[in-house]
Amino acid sequence: MALQKWEIFQDEATDFLNNYFNADFTMEGGFDATTSHITVRKGIQLTTTVEAKFGPTQAGQIVLEPVDGKFRFCDKSKNESNKYTDEIIKYLNSNYSSFKGTNTASIHVDISDVTLFNWVKTIYSEKNVEWIISSNKFNKLTLKDLLFIPIKEIENYFDISLVFRRKKTGDTQIPGKDIIDFKTQLDEITKDYQIKKTDNKYLLTTNSRLSDFNIGTKYLVSMTNVDCQYYIKKKDINTNPNVMFQLNLKENVEFKGGLFKENYKL
């Protein structure tokens, strides 16, 4: 299966950094666009972490749940709530009638960019991400194509927006009680596989690549960074309101390699 553009960008950006700096850059996010971080090491010591983002990109989301005529933070969110989350939810609740009836259409949320950028910075800080590498070009990257800056400077190089919508809250790792049913569905596709449990996740290994990641109507698999190995997930059939943060790269890209070398003594 052909790689998507964001996957190619992650690989090429990692290679570029390895060639440019005297350090070991490793893409740790696998094939999951929501965890697209690059670790930086000198020897065995972790130096810092870099977020890799291709083109217009999602920078995070807050899952909400409506309760008694108000939105509140939902624990299905991938990130913890913070004071900027509270500001955003307060704004939504002050305009509840504008959002409560939204079905699948997206609605722009007119809230201060300062609040939005501070939310993104806080989320990255919690992940110990200090730098970001980004481009509107996904392959054959050169120095002039790449933005490479500290996270704290993102408002100078990105436009940001917030969109309210309803969507599935995200597929989850399959619970053990559903493995037998999953095998029944998978047997209709192939019988040449192995399943093992590791770190509370179930890994599927096949002898050849799957052409379809949907397994029956209730399950799907997602790629790992190992060929023919997949995480097994259960599809989410519920929808929740959520707000999505979108970053759009401006034209003034800058590669602050000198600052990076100075900060980390490379």
C-alpha cells in the first residue's frame, strides 16, 4: 500500500535532520498522524522532541459532551484539560444555541488566536515537545522548504483556527472479550496470521500485507512501523461534539538550525 503524503514527509524530515545535525533523530510516531514526534538523542540520552507536521494540519482536538444544556470536557479527549480548554468551553456555552444543533457540518469558532495558540503550546509542553518541523512540500525536501522552529514561536509562522463539529470520538484498542469475534471476522479474509498481546494492546501479524484495514463491520487494524504488523482496534459507533485545532503554515518559513545547535550543544 502506497504511503500517504504525511507519512513520506515524516520519513524525509527525519532523514533531513539526521543529515543536518550531529545527533540521532528517530521518528517515534509510527504510522499514526496524531503522534508524529521525532526524538533527538546524543548517545543514549534523550535531548529533546520535535513535532513533524505536513501542510495544513490538525494540532489537536477537545472532545465534548452535552449535559443539561451545556458542553463539558469529555474524558475521551486524548489530552488533559487545561485553563485554555476551560476558556474555549466557556465560550461555546455562552453561544450554546449556535452549536447545539450541529449535526455533521463544521462551524468556525470565533475565539482569540492567543487562546488557541496557548492551548496548542500547553499540549505540546505536556508531551515534552519543544520544536516543530513543517512544510507544505512532502518530498524532496530542501532547506528552503522547511520550517524548523521552537514551539513557543508558532504564532509567528502559522495561522490557527478552531472548528466545531460532530464526529466519531475515535477507534479504541480492542478489548480482550472481543478477540474471538474478531478472529471469526478475520478468518473470512485470511487464516494465515498470529495475534499476541503486548502492553494492553493486541498485535496482528500476517504473512502478507492486508489490502483492506476494515475487518468486518466492527473492527479495523492500523499499521505499526513493522511491515505486516497491525494494531487491532474496535470501531467507535458513537458521535460526540468536538473542536479541532487547525494549523496553516504561512509563507515565511525559516530553518533555525543554528539556534537548535546552540540550545542543545550539537
